[in-house]
Amino acid sequence: MRSKGLGERALPARIEEGVQAFRLKKFKNLRLSVSMGLVHVDPQKYQQLDDFLAHADFLMYQQKRSKEKQGNHQ
């Protein structure tokens, strides 16, 4: 999915908006949240795919914990 030049911060917001629009259209009573870990592909930093995925996974769970602390589940 391309962010149409809006930058990496716009992409998660667009995904979140799409998920919530779907939820409101089909499943209004469903509590749903989205957490993601976005990582730039840097071959110098991530020589192994596992390292790259582990970092993205870490960022995703960091965001998830932050949302849980804020009570940001919808």
C-alpha cells in the first residue's frame, strides 16, 4: 500500500481509518484496534530478514502496550 507521498506517519492513520470505517459499517459493537510496527528497509542495519522482522514486531508490541495504557481500544 502506497502512502501517496503523505509520509510514513500518514500510512498507519489511513489503515486505522479504513479498519474503523469497515467496523462501523459492518460490526458497530465490535471493539477493534490496530497496532503496527513500521521499519525502513536498511540493508546495512538489517542483514538478516529475521532481524528486520523482529524490530518491526518489537515496534508493533510497543505501540500495542502504549494503546492499552491509554485505554485506546475502540
